Amino acid sequence: MEPRTPDPQVPPPAIRKLRTELSTVRVARLRRRRVWGRRVVRVSAGTGVLLALSLLALSPFALGSGLGVVLKPSYSGTVNDGLYPPSVGPGVCLGSNNSVFTTPTFVLKTGHASAGLTSTASPCTSYVAEFAGVTGYFGMNTSAFTPAASAVNDHINIRWSLDYTINLATTFNAKLNSSSYAYAGVQLDGWLIDVSTSTTTSATSIYQNYSYLSLPAGSVVFTVGPKTVVETVVANLTAGNTYVIETVLTCQTGALVRGVVGSSSGVPPSAFASSYLAFPGTRAGTGTVLKSISY
């Protein structure tokens, strides 16, 4: 089990909204994936023929054992990384912002990934509920492949080595009816896309680590990793159909405060929250790496 910070039973609405946005992101990806998949059919027919010929030596039917294909760096496919529009508000508080100090990036040649996000929130009016949050993602889509043999209950294993650090900090003065809340989330997904039928099969289990902090004066720092995580997609592969395997890690930071601004005499604001999440490109030669994809 990963280290976890105290987890209130009912997160503030702004944090619940941030987590809901993550689910919305996954739904949007599914819609986009269907359209993108239809494009793959048109452009990858030649690739599919070559792959089919390369698999002719396999038995025409495999039961549960898979087709024996293992993909490792350097990968062939398309990079899937970037950022979603950050959220800040409702006030225009200088102490509330998001920072992307490392743009989410995935490298096909090595399988390495990196990202760095921070969110901070601080009140700036007589009384305000102020929120900041940002979401990034990295991963890849394999090149389209067309198996010559069918497989029932094939186990498609997507193997990652995760390595990341979370730093949460909060302060607030309960006597001034203030509060603060810091959040960081990591979620790893995997899918098999049947381009021929425009259907998608998700991994049987999803790696998630959501961490929260809400203390009058507290902070927590911890590192996860190197940690091996295997996402398994169980699906039937049909000979002659075209497939793509997708894997994406989504990461979020969020900070929320409710309180009053400090006085002109230099009294600090009644509340402050910050969230830091980093996936270093390398740490002691490891870092976050997509190790292999097998089917």
C-alpha cells in the first residue's frame, strides 16, 4: 500500500469537481478513441498485412495463452501526453495559481515519462473560497496490429515502473472560520481498442493513489517507487481484426482555501494550501518507465 495522507470522508466540492473532471477526461478519451480508431483502419492496412504475415507461424487459435508478442522500448506508435486547461478562481488572487515545472512527456524510444505540477491557493478578499487545480497526462498508443490467430481471454499486460513524489501542505485559522485542503491524484489506465468494430475493453483493475491533507498547520512528503504496476486487459482477439493498445497515466494537483486575507500590518492570510506532484525523468537510473506491453 502507498503512504496515504488523512482522507476526510467528504472532500470539498471543488476537490470532488476535480476528481469528476478526471472521469470526464476518460469519457472524452473514449469518444475520441472511436473516431481515431476509424482513421487507423484507413492508414494502416499495409501495416496490418505485414503483421498478419509475420504471425502466420502461430497456431490459428490460442486459448487464454495469448499470441506471445512482447513489445519493449524502443516502441512504435504515437505519443499521448499533454495538459488540460487549469482551473483557478473564483477570485483573482495572486497567491492562487498552477505551475507546470515539467511538461508531461512520454518518450517512445526509451519508454521514460516525466511530469511536474503544483497548485497553490490563498485568499485575497474579505472572505473567499479560492481554488486552483491542474491535470496532466502521459502515455502512448501502439501501432495498429492485425493478428493472424484468434485468442480467447487473452491477457494483455501493460507493465509500468512508477516513481513519483507528492508534497502537500496546509495552514488555516479555525477561529477565523477558515479552512484549507490540498490534494494530489495519480491514475493509470489501459485499453484494448478493436478498430475494426469500434469497441474498447478497459483494464480489469485501475491503479489509483489519491492523497489529501487538511490540517491547521501540517505537511506531508512521500515518494512512491520504484513500484511495478501491471494493468491487465482481458479480451478476445479475432484473427483479421485490427487493434491498438493504449496506456495513459493521469496526474492532478489541487488546492482549496476558505478564509480572509491577512491585515495590512503583515499578518499572513488565514489559510493557505499547496500541492506538489513530480514524476522525475530519472531517479538513480530508474524513473517512471513503460517497461513492456505483451499480448
